[in-house]
Amino acid sequence: MSILYSKRGKGIIKWVWMIFAILLVLSMIFTFSGSMELFSPNTGAPATTQTSPSS
């Protein structure tokens, strides 16, 4: 528990919380904005391709 009171420990805890907060914010942005489609290989392409029968 002495890490909570040392200057170095406070710095470590501060950095851990900042990284956690940034990851949390980024995950919320990607989840709720639907921007995970940016990483799919079919970006902009229709999900299924329909071909008309040629006679």
C-alpha cells in the first residue's frame, strides 16, 4: 500500500488511469458510431451480389 503514497507510485497510477480512460473512450466511439465497418474488407461494397440470368 505504500505505492499509493510515493511520488513515483502516484505517477504510475495516473498514467494507468489515463491509458484506461483513453481506451474506454475509443471503444465507446467505435461501438456506438458504427465505425468498425472501416476495418471490414467489403467497405462500400454490397453484402450480396445479384446476377441476372442470361438467356
